[in-house]
Amino acid sequence: MKIALSAVAAAALLIAAPQSASAWPVNAPTCEEDIRAAILFRDANVNRSARWAANLKSWYGAGEACPQCADDPCGNHGYHGNWEGLECRGDWIIEDGWSRWSGQKSAKGPCKKITNFHLPDRGLEGPFPEHLKYFPNLHEIDLDNNAMIGELPEWLACMSNLIEIDLEDNDFTGTIPRTWGNLFQLEEVEVDDNPQLRGCIPQGLPANEHGGKVSFSTDPKIGTSWGGTRINGQRCADAPMPDCSHTKIPEDAPMPSKGTLPEEIELPPGHEDMTPEEAAEYFRQRLASNTVHSNHP
């Protein structure tokens, strides 16, 4: 029998697991929804300019244009992804058709989520890339020191897992959207050296601080920084959440090939009626002893 861990149980599994090579699925493929998001982003941005095309070349996988490239975005190299600018973290999803806990069809077995988007210092032009909204698990967006223009998007508030937004040294205009104050996990927002940015700082954004580290990295924690802009430094009320319905991956989005999907994982006899918490503890122990196996030879 195969079951699906809830988000809470999956998080408990990852937190409880020891921080070693066996603590999360190093050899697992990228989660299906993240692959679909990456394909949507690639197809929407590869023709924006020669610089965009060069930085997204590896996002097509192995082929004549890039023989050394890999088909799977995350790959088997720890946190560093195969595709340019991506970093990943492990997850564990187990499935029994339609999950009796979440009511949703989930991917099978262990997989990796795309959590960090890094394309700084590339000279990338144009407005903020809208198709980033389809990445459901991003913790960080880093587009600093490019040539980005236009206003910052309100829909970024829909990306509730964001911890760091780094957009310094660009040419963004307008104000920091007040909807961003709803990003409760944010630890760092850097918009320095965008000379045309103006206005106030949403109340919910992090304080301007020094000391400590950003939770997922060794970067020093800065909080909210806006030097080299016309932002006045005053705090202003947050705005309500924007409509997030358009940030869902379209049903007709490209599907990853079968060979990139996670394998099935079987619960042994006698464990079929586990709660999500019990399943998390069971697989934590199996991971610690490195005795979890797929049902494929």
C-alpha cells in the first residue's frame, strides 16, 4: 500500500531526519510540479534576449546544444541543481491514489523541490519574470545586479514560502508592493540601488537589522535594505492579499517524461493504517538506518 504524507507530516519527517546523505533523497528526481513550473518558465523567457537564452540553455536537458546538460532539474549533487540558477531541497511524498488526508493526487516516492532561484550578475533585461509565480516552493529569488525594469509584482505575496528576495542593482520603478507585507516567512528583502524605487516600506517586511544568518544559508541577515533608492524609510500599512488564483500551474502545462518521475515506495504489511505523523516517524527511522527501498528492482 502507498500513502501520501500531509505537508505537516512531510515537514516533520524532514526536520526529524538526521542531516546526512541519507536524511533526504539525494538520488531522487525533481518533484513533478516543480519540473512543470521550470518548463513553463523556460518557454516563456528563453526568447526574451540572447542573455536569457544563454542562461536557460541547460534547462532543455541533454542534446546537441548542450551534451553535458542533464534532463532532471535538480539532479544528484546535493543542493545544487543541474539546471542553471536552481537549488533544491529534499521531500518525501508517498501515495495511495487520491490521498485520504489531502484529497489531492500527489507525486510518488521521494523527490526534490526547487527552492532557490539564482540568476544574479547576468545582465538580464526586461520586467520581472512573471512565470516565477508557478514555482510553488521557492525560498529565495536572487536577481541582483541585472538590468531589470518595470514595477515589482504584487503577486509575489502569493509565494508564501519566500525567505529572501534579492533585487538590488537593477532599474525597477514604482514602490514596494504593500501586499508583500503578507510574506510572513521573509527574513531579507534587498532592493538597494534601484534609483527610481520610491515610497514607504510595508509594515510586515523585516526590520533593517544586522547580525545572524538567513535561515537556509550562511549569508548575514540584513533584513530590509533600500540604500540608493528614493524610498523614505517610513513604515506603511500592509495591503490585503492579492488574487492568487493565477499563480496555480495551468492544467495543460507540459508534463515531465515518465523517466523523471519518482519511483513508488511501499509500506510493509502491518503499517497500512498509519496516521501521517506515524508515517513520518516510520520513514524517519528508515532513513536514519538507510533501509527504505522502492518496489522496483
